[in-house]
Amino acid sequence: MTTSWSNRMSDRVFGLKPSAIREILKVTQQPEVISFAGGLPAPELFPVERIQQATDEILQSDEATRALQYHPTEGHVGLRTWLVKRMRGRGIPCGLDNVLITSGSQQSLDLIGKVLISRDDVVAVERPTFLGMMQAWDVYGARYDGLRMDDDGVEPDDLERALKGGAKAVYIIPNFHNPTGITTSAARRRTLTEITDRYGVPVVEDDPYGQLRYEGDAVAAMAAFDAERLGIDPRSADGPVDRGNVLFLGSFSKELCPGLRVSWIVGPTPIINALVQAKQAADLHTSTLAQMIVARAVQDGFIDAHIQTLTGVYKQRRDLMLGYMQTHFPSSVSWTRPAGGLFIWVRLPEGTNATSLLDRCLEKKVAFVPGHPFFPDRAGENTFRLNFSNAQPAQIEVGITRIAEVLRRHL
Amino acid sequence: MTTSWSNRMSDRVFGLKPSAIREILKVTQQPEVISFAGGLPAPELFPVERIQQATDEILQSDEATRALQYHPTEGHVGLRTWLVKRMRGRGIPCGLDNVLITSGSQQSLDLIGKVLISRDDVVAVERPTFLGMMQAWDVYGARYDGLRMDDDGVEPDDLERALKGGAKAVYIIPNFHNPTGITTSAARRRTLTEITDRYGVPVVEDDPYGQLRYEGDAVAAMAAFDAERLGIDPRSADGPVDRGNVLFLGSFSKELCPGLRVSWIVGPTPIINALVQAKQAADLHTSTLAQMIVARAVQDGFIDAHIQTLTGVYKQRRDLMLGYMQTHFPSSVSWTRPAGGLFIWVRLPEGTNATSLLDRCLEKKVAFVPGHPFFPDRAGENTFRLNFSNAQPAQIEVGITRIAEVLRRHL
């Protein structure tokens, strides 16, 4: 047998689990199925013309050869300069050396796992939490301590318990959490950063959807609360920032489009320097052309106008979905009302199995994602997640009505 | 101190060394310095128009939204289908499931390290070897057993010694090796694959420059010799191939341009499946747009015509450099005559320190890379590497003459 060596792969391979929802997503991708299972942005809203214009400008200018050549690992200076300004505008102090461009937030998570996580390290996470984070960190041997959440986010006493118990890092999605849609309140963010600072542990603040808010006022990032606490003024700090507990993860995947794979990490220089080394070893740098396309496309307020377009359409879809749920779902079912993002989280009566319900729904050509893969302990059998960003209004009406029929028959 | 946690990073961080030649490359990038230090392709030869045309076609077609959306991890089917045909044409049996698209060969190395290498595993490598491979695998705790090389490549008895000693994998650049320029002969490839098959260890065959041949006939890939030995006919195998010892690493960085970050791995399905999982955890997928640009740009024989252009120009630069070296270098200095690729390897008399010579050369505004960082044991103080692909003829004349002056004065 000539691939005998394939049985001698690194024990890291045992952490390489296929995404628990990948098979489900495959099934739901049949053309006739109305799927609320994915987490994709709406492709019909991609700014194709703007991206084509940006690409043409680059490839017709004297920047063309630079766009196709190797590039420094840290990322395109123009894009990083723009991000520094934007991050400071959100109260996050940073200089150019605090920003690393990555090939999507999944890579941000991979690099952070590589640098921060040793085998059997415990990470305190929301319960449920983002599947992709567990996929990234499982490889490095992470274990997870799932924290209780209420409508304001993670419960402080449960975070304190986890940190007392030795958790080495904290992972939080404070805005329009995936999968629950919950937003961590301002007061809660202040309390949580106070606790993490006291225990001296890093917080990974993942914010892929933060700009997709459909109601209410924006809440400052945990990175901003952390800076405030440490007395760092984002407006006056114009050099690199070398302290702080928060690694802020931003992404253009939902604000612009995911296919370019351009995201970023903001953090204090000691950790950014290590992440730059890790990225150099991992892929040298993110596509130069992709970075330059993004750097041009976002300029002159385009990104903000585009975000307004997105939030207009997504808000309508959220409202439609919530409306049909309100009308048709049985009263024993409850769900979140997200102020932004892509997801609604549904809770069925205790003892109900959402996976069996999915089978019934697939017979009716409609799909969602069962919630249990999002639980580090694989609990949450009676929950599921609905995505509203990538569905047309007519699909939302038909799809939710069909799910409601299944719920009414089987609960 | 609020970044106390930055002192508690994973012990993986100790493997994160800055590239040993990065500082050197920085110094040599002063505009007035003639630099033979890098390993960049010539930007003036990038197929800018073709890439712009491909991009326009994609973004103006109904493929546009697909190009900007999330994509399956394995990579673009059109590009993989093209690669299957091309790889088979080179005698490497494979089906679609044997090809994984990666974000540059540095990522191919990172993913392979993640899947194959456990802490303190020994990898048998050419001595000297490619720095980027050590950067990628240091993170996973690899150690290196440097193998003796002659003009035909790695010496078989030294490979046998390393495998007997427990080396777990082999890394080889058989075509126009970086840094030495040496090409492993056909007979040697056959012998080496026979040995690795006997010991049941995987061979990572890194082939970034294989198509850049300036003289002589192409030598079949080690993957092809391995398949022949195992009785797998590349023409008849149209399903996935599930056995074999070789992971073949190809790249568009030198054949087309590096800035798009598109490369590939071919290997037997058990390891490709693990690598797909690792890539999903690492960055979900390579830029969809970049993959689709490459898939279009290579079509209809363009890539082969373009490779002919490249080899025409690079051959001339190689010949010029070798000619000036022959004329001006002292007789105590010897060097390789590469049949392709980007590099000439220079050996100074024993006891000479190439790093000190670089300082003298920098005073004269000319630069090369000292050889010792390419040695796993940091030996080779009396060696250096010259790159000829990214230098104009006039620069080659002036630069080599200056280096020759320094050599004549200081040897």
C-alpha cells in the first residue's frame, strides 16, 4: 500500500473536521429548494460595475504591474491608511502598524489560532457560537467554554467563572451575533472588557456584520471600550498602539463582496507583529490586485452609500421574514429580532428535534440550518437558524409559510 | 501592563522567525542599488492586457456575481479541469478530486505542514533549500535533515541514510532548484522515487519554475516517475487517484504573475481531502475572481505562448549574466549553470564570508543574497545566490562587473 504514509498524518488532522453544516448546505442547494440555510450576502447587490471600474483603472494605469507583483505581507498601504481612519472614526485607536490585511476573516481566525492557541487551551465563547471559528481553532487543539447569553449578550458572571477556570482567550461577535442575531449592549461591552482586562486575557472581537444595522444606534466596538478604559484616545494616538486586549476583526465580505477575500485585523503591535510573521509563513500576502480593487472601490464615500443600499434591502427582508413568522409560526415557538446582520434564531419547545423537522421541511422544498452544530457541546437540538439576506421577498413568503406548516403539524 | 497576554502566545510562535533574507532584501531595494537579491519575475513581462481582457469578460458576463461570491474550497472547476489535462500531459495521473487550488505555493506548503508535520518530525531536504518552506514548516515544529547534492540532484545514498534515520517526509525542488539552479536528472528522479516508495514516505515536489527551461529537454516530474512505478497510467486513469507518494506543487506565480495568488496541489485523494479540510479552516477558498481570471487567461494556448516569451527573455538574461561572470569573476570562484529558472548559485573559496562581501558590494550599489540562510544548519557562509530574471541587460553588465571588482579585491 503506497499511501501508508497518509495514515501517519499529524495529529492536527484530528482537528480537521468537515464543517458540520456543509452536508446540510449541499442538500439545500438543490435549485427547487427555498433555502434560508446559508449565510451568503445577496449576489444581486454586489457592486459589479464599481469593481469593474476600479479594476480597469488599476490595470490601465502605471499601477498595473504593481497590482500583479508580489507585495509586502502587511498589506496595501493605501487600503490600510483608509482603514486606520475608519477604525479611529469608530473609536478604535490604531496606526498603520496596527492593521494587517488578511484573505478573509476565516484567515484572521486561523492566524490568531496559530499565534495564540496551544493544545488544550480553553477559549471562552458565546453559546452558541460561530462554526468557522471552531473549525479554525480545532486544528490547534482549542477547547471551548460556552458562556450563557441573555438579550444583552454574554452574562458577566459566567465570563468571570470561565476566566477564573483558566480560559486563555475570549471570542465574541458583539454585533448581530452568528447564529443568534443578538447584539451585546453598550453597558455589557463595558463590563466584559473590564473583566477581561482584570484577568489579562485577549478578546477576539469578530465584527463581520457590524455595518449592517437596520434600526437603533450603533454601539461602540469592544476595542473602543477597551481603549477608553486604558486611557488611549483614538484621535490623539497617531503612532502605533502597543497595548490593549482586543483583536478587532473586520471584513469586506459582507460590506462589498466575499469573492475578493479581503479582510483585516486591528490589534496592538506585539500581536500584530506575530500575526504578520504567521501570515508570511502562511501565504506571503493577500492578492495584490484584490487589495487594490477594494482600496479603490471603497473611496469617496462609495462604501457608505453601498452599505445604505444593503441595509435598505436587508431590513425589508428581515421585516418580511419576522412578519410571516409572527403570523404563521405556532405560539410555542420563539425567536430573536435582530437589529442587523443576516440571521434570525429560532427556539422550538424543549424536546423538539430541529434536524428531524429539517427533513420534513426538505420534503416541502424549504431549508434552514439546525442549531446544534453551533453549540460547542452540540446541545441546542431544539434550535435552528434562518438567513434572510439571500432570499427574495416571494421566497420568504412561500418558504416561511411552508416551515410554519411543518411546525404546526409536528409540534 | 495590559498586553501581558502577548507573552503567553502559543509555543508555535517560536517557529515564527522573520525571513532571514527579508532585512537584506529591504536594504537592496534602495532605488540606486542594482539588486540580484530577490526572486521576482520581471514585471515588464506581466500579461496585463490579457488579464484585463479576462477580467472584463468575467465582470461583463452573467458570471460576474459568481466571481464575487463565496466559492467551494476545492477551487474553480474550470481551472481544475484545465489543470487535470495539463498535469496528465506531463505524465501525472489525476482526476478533478486530485487537484486543490491554493493561494500561492506558500499556502500549499503551509497546508501540507499543517496536515503532515508533527512537532520534531524530521524532513529530508536538499542542502541548501528553499527558505519559504522552512518558514512554513518551522511553525509546526519541523526539523530538517539536509541531503548532499551533486550536479544530478540529491545523492541517493544520503536520502537512504536520512530515511533510515526516521525522516518522515522529503521536500525536493527538482527543476532549477532554489537556490542552486540544479536540475535533478531523470535517472536520479527514478532512483529517488524508488527509495521513497520503499520507505513509504511522502515526497513534496515543489515545481514553481518547471516551465522556465532555456535549454535541453524537459524531465518528467517525480510524480510521473512515481506513477509509472506504481503502474498508474496517466492517460487511462480518469477517476480520482487514491495512491501515490508524491504531492506535486504547481504555481501561476512565475508563469503568469504572483499578485493574483493562484497555485495548486496535485496528490492522491486521502491527502487532498485532508488538505481541503485544512484549507477550509484556513481561508475558506482562494479569491473566486482571481481563479476565474487565471482560468480565462490561460486558455487557447495563451499560457504556452506567454511562457515562450518569458523563456526567451530570461534565457538572454541568464546568458548575459553567465557571460559577464565568466569574463570578470576570479578563477577561484565557481558557479552553477542553470538550465532554467531564476537563479545562479556562486561558491567562493572556503573561508570567505559572503555576508562581508555583500557589505562591500552594497557600498558599490550592487546586491545579492548570501547563501547561509538557505542552509538548514546555517552553513554555506562562502556561497551566494544571484537572480537574473528581474534585471535589465545593462544592469546585469554593470552589476556583475561591480561584484567582480569586489571579488578581485577581497579574495
